[in-house]
Amino acid sequence: MEVFEAISARKSIRRYKEDPVSRDLLEYVLDAARLAPSWHNKQGWFFIVLTDESRKLMTGALDDTNPCKNALTQAPVIIILCADPEQSGNCEGKAYYLVDAACAMENLMLAAIEKGLGTCWVAGDLNEGFVKKTYGIPDNIRVVAISPIGYPSYQPKPRPRKSIQEIAFLNGWGKQF
């Protein structure tokens, strides 16, 4: 699969088959994640891979209204994306550990798509304290996001995307591309 094809195919998957994901595939997507760019190449991200029954405890980290909550009980794997803010930078109020971690997770998700796996970025209403306590994550480490991983049990419809003209400018803000 070509890179742009994987980018175009990536969708948020919220229903999964029970089929297990092999350790080789998990190592493949984690290898893609570790190759992401980071602040001064600090690589301050960490991944907790949940494959046992403890992954079902993750539902306690989400509000009942979160559309991904059921996926956490169906998916055979859940990845917890963590980062150490001290292993990254802060420039003009921007905490780059979040950028570093997001780059790594996007690499992981695109590698998963390439191998026929589905993922779903979950972060917005994630109860970080619950996740840290449940999985023994140290106080200085931040939980950035989680993602279920598995074989999709459906193919979601494409979602609308803005045109290039709506998001890109040429040689200055507001100048049509």
C-alpha cells in the first residue's frame, strides 16, 4: 500500500472483530511509531500494549457518551500512548511532547491501516487519572491518547473533508492558493 493510499484509507473504527492481532503485527506498528520525528530526537513517547482482559478496564476512562467506549470492549488490543514532557521541549507556550506523541501515533495508525487493522484516536474526554492508576503509569508521565486496534467489522463511510482552497494559502495568510 502506498503512503497516500494509507492516509486516504484511515478512518476511526469503532467496531472490531474478535480476531487476535499477532505479536509480529504489533511490533510492526510500534516500529513505525518509534520512527516518528520528535523534539531534538528525544523520542519521549511510550506505548502500553493491552492484550489481556485488563484492556476492558479502559472503559472506565471514558464517559458513557463517548462513541468509542464500546470499541474498547471489542478490540483485541488497546494502545495507551504516553509521553514524558521532560523528554521534549516547550517553545512559546507550546508543549512539544504532545506533538511528538501525535506524530508517533499517526505513524502507528498508518502502519496499522497498511496491514488491514483499524484504529481510533481517543483523547478528548479521557480520564487520565483513572488510566494512570489502573495501569501503574508514573506521575511524571502524561497519558496523551489511547487507541483500540483490531480488524474492523465494518467499513465506515467517508467523512467530508475541506478542500485545499479552504485550508491552504500562498505566500501569506488569506492569499488564495
